[in-house]
Amino acid sequence: MKINIKFVFLIVLLVFLVASLIGFCYLKFGMKKAEVGEETETKAKGIMILIEYKDTIGLTNFVNEMHKRNIHGLLQVNSEFVQANCDVIKQLPKYNIEIMASNDGAPFWDMPYEQQKARIIEMKEKIEACTGVPVRAIGSRYMASDMTTIKVAEELGIPYVIARGTTDTKATIYQIEGHNTKILSVSNIPKVQYKYGSLCDYSYYERNGTPNDMMEELMRAIEPLTSKEQARYGLNHKITPVSHTNIGGYLKPWMDMWTKFWDTTKDKIEWVSLDEFMAQSDWELPEWQVPINKNAPYTPEKIRPLVPYEEVEKVQNPCQCIE
């Protein structure tokens, strides 16, 4: 019986191709599975930033919900509000909330040294008179700060300055050569409709956004950093979600969004204290290289809530107190 050499060759070639394809698929999906496994083990470090200037209704709601989940936070507040609401504010350190002294007048950008120093001293003294706890973080409206703020903070023994975001949703810690005080550059929103706002419920609310819009960005923000993001922004994956608590703690759709976010991401975020959050810097830079974001286009025509504040269902808070 004659053997068809061409036929045998085709059979051998076909077997080789099938075997190669199976091997390729195995390697591809095996590697992909390993990558997914690594990503699910990676947690972002997080700390909540709260802002309040109206009253303590939403603030107490928000802090109580955070406390149930052992979530640490930083409250950005002016000294006059602290004095007017001292009974509530002085309780907050017991709930893992640090008080950040903030100037609600002009932002600190380019404010003269003597003016910044006088205001920071005034804020520090008034807040500490209420809480009995040293002020360890400072900032101003729009989370604005500059190198003058750093120098004043260092002179007064304040270890942390808060700055407007420079690295999209990733929060970044800058150590400045020759200085002990560090900069916390907060999480920002990269999506164009809400861009230039911090990763904050108010930034969405005032720009016609919904809780679902913010939830989508929060979920994206806690995904592991890509290699490109790490090269550009630094290796440490940190986020600082922000709430104006008169929105996040008082408007029910927004409070529901926050509790859902916290409860569904327990395995993806490690909520830590301010000191732990600030412990590892992303970059150590000379003064002239530290990025400063001065983009804060808050103008009346851009404040267009989807639903008026008065018409949104409110969270029921009969006692209005820290539990």
C-alpha cells in the first residue's frame, strides 16, 4: 500500500498547529488569572475628607455612619464654625476624625507670608481652644495652599498641608527637600463634565451629577494602578473621597450612595489614620518642582443641581448628635 507523503505531512502539521493553539490559550488564560489574583489582593489606602460650614446635622449623620465601619476621616472646617459648634466638634477626635483648620475666605494661593501666618495662628488657637487637641493639618478654600503655607506650617509645628489635586483620582504625598511638613494632594475627578473638582459629592451635585455618577468614579478609583499610572503618579495607591456633609450626610440619595460604597468595597480599601496615610511619600522634590493646581472654576453659571436642595429627600436624624 502506497503512503501519501503529502497527506501525512498535512496531518502532522495540523496536529502541531492544534497543540500550539492549546498551549497558547493555556498560557494566556493562566497568566491572566494570575494577574487578576494579584489585583484582588491589592488594596488602596483611604481616608475620608469631610467639609462643613452650615450646621452639624449632616456632619453627625456622616460621622456616625463612618464610625460604625471604623473609617478614619479629616474634617476641613473654619475656626469660627468650630467655636459656634464646639460641643459637637470637640467629640470628633474620639471618632477617628482629625480637624483640619481651613480658611474659608480667600484661598491661600499667593497670599503674602504675614497674612497667611496671622490667619493660620488665629485658626489654630481657636480650634485648639475648643478641642484641646493640636491642629496637625491646614488648608484653605478650594484646598488651596502654596510654598508659603508650607513654610508657615513648619514654623508652627504643623506636619501636614492639604493641596488641590494634581494626579487625578490618586491622592499623592509630596515631601519637599529641606522641609519636614508634607503635602497631601487630594483625589480629583478626571471626567470632563466634573473636571477640576475634587472627588467630592458637592462637585457632582453642583454640576448636574447624580450619586450613580460619583459611585462609578469611586469604583474606578479603587482599581489597582496601571503601570503607566504608577510611573506617572507614584507607586502608592491612595484615595481621599470627599463629602460636603450637608449633602453626603443629609440628602438621602447621597448618604445611601456613601454607605453602599463603604459596604461593598471593604475588601478593596484599607481605611487608615492620617499619620499612616501620610507616612510614605510618593515623591521627594525641590520646592520649584512641586506641582500646584490653581484651577478652581467655581462660578454661578456652573452651579446647576439636577434637583433643588429643598426637594431632595433628607436623612431622618431625630437626635442630631454624635451617638
